[in-house]
Amino acid sequence: MSTPRRSNSAAPPRETVLAAAMAAIAEHGLAKLTMAGLGRTVGMSSGHLLYYFRSKDELLLRTLEWSEEQLGVERRSALARQVPVRDRLDAFVELYVPSGPRDPHWSLWLELWNRAHDLGDDARGRLLDIELSWHRDLVALLVEGASRGELRAVDADRCAVRVRALLDGFSTHVAMGLPGSDRPQVLAHIGEFLDEALLPGTQRT
């Protein structure tokens, strides 16, 4: 038996729409996500979706922000654990790196940065806010590690910029499914780099 559609006067909560968009991307890929198809899933017309989100680009950006909120909660929980800073760095990296090819969060991320030039200043600023939330947490972790003597004393801001650039490069390869860039290999490469760059008494190569 088919599920009756909601009427426009009983639209689903916005979070329900964003979760449905993410689920559709995970199942079918970003290229196959349409406003009409999403509308059928949540019981709304494509016109009604556009009334709420103004454009597909805005829907995608809101979906990414919603996904980042979920990741942010998980990241803050992981970084608040009472374990060595180096272990929390691993947790940070594991949350950052895609789960595999066509990871829905990274599919959205790459698509929106690809469109960033045409999205306008507001959208670019919102994408930058996402970047900065990860950056601030990484800087805080590096500062804490140095203060505890668990990590080398470094310029935390500069080091965080470089580590994130490394993570972005590897993550893009994982998301694209490039040969030799499966998630376990990438995590191993990143872990070795962090050990060499940050652990006291280790030899940099």
C-alpha cells in the first residue's frame, strides 16, 4: 500500500528533508538527486521544496551544513575523551577522511566547492565556516598536546593548515576511488606523517 502524500499545509520538518536528501545521495549518488524525486520521498512538490530552499544549490548547502552539525557533535565528543592527545588526533582524522568512494558527505563537499565561484559570497562564507570549525578544533588539539608534552611544540595554526591540506588531498583521492587510495592505506599514511611530524623524539624523514 502506498504512503499518502503530505499536503502542503503539513510539510515535514526541514531536518527530515535534509536527512532524506543525504540518504538519497548515499543510495543513488549526487547526480541523480532531483527536486522532484526528493519531493516524492518526503511528500512535497518540487515547487514547495523550492519555496523553502529557493534553489537546488541552497538545498545542497543546507544538507551539507546539517551533515556537518552531526559530524561536529561526534567530533566534539571524540576530542573530549580522556585519552592521549595522539589518540584524539587519530579520532579527528578518522572523522575527516571519507568512508570510501561516493561518501555522501564528501560528494556534497566536493560538488559545492566546485560550484563555489558561482554560488556567491554568502555561500562561500558558509563553506569557509565549515572549514574553520575543523581548523579550530585541530589547533586546540595541537596546543593541548604541546602543553602536556605529548606532542612537539609547533606553530599550531600553521601546522593545522598543512595537516588539513594533507587530509583534503588524501580525502579527495578516497572519495574518487583512485587506485592505491583506499581508506586503510590513507589512514596509515596520515598516521605515519603525524608521528614523524609531531611526536617528541621521532625522526623526521
